[in-house]
Amino acid sequence: MDTLVDDLGEDLLQITCANGDIVDVGWYPAWNAQGRLRVVAVRGQDWEAPVFSAQPDKDPQALLQALRAALASLG
């Protein structure tokens, strides 16, 4: 983690669907080796009330599972 921490900001990935819904992946707190991934799904730009939110473990399969769940929640 120490070698990656400089790349781990709040804005890692953002997927905007054709209807404007958003799936966002970030690292919180940013640039902190003790941080966690956060995946949210947002409808109508309502960032205060995401329709999905998860903090997957630090492994690719957990992240992929959270991304699939976020996209499904926008369904």
C-alpha cells in the first residue's frame, strides 16, 4: 500500500450511464495508506443520498462485486 498511496485519491473511477446515473469509486481518506475503497451509485446527482454504497475489501474480486452491485442498483 505504501507504494500506491500517492495514487489513491477520492477520484479513482467514475462511470456515467446514458441516463445520467453515476457509479463512483474513490479512496477515503485520500492519500492515506489506512484508507478504504468506497463504491457509490448516485441517481439524479443526489450525492447526499446514494442508492448504493459499499466499502469493499482491498482485493479485485471484492471491488468487482461491489461495482456489479452498484450498477444493478441503478437497474
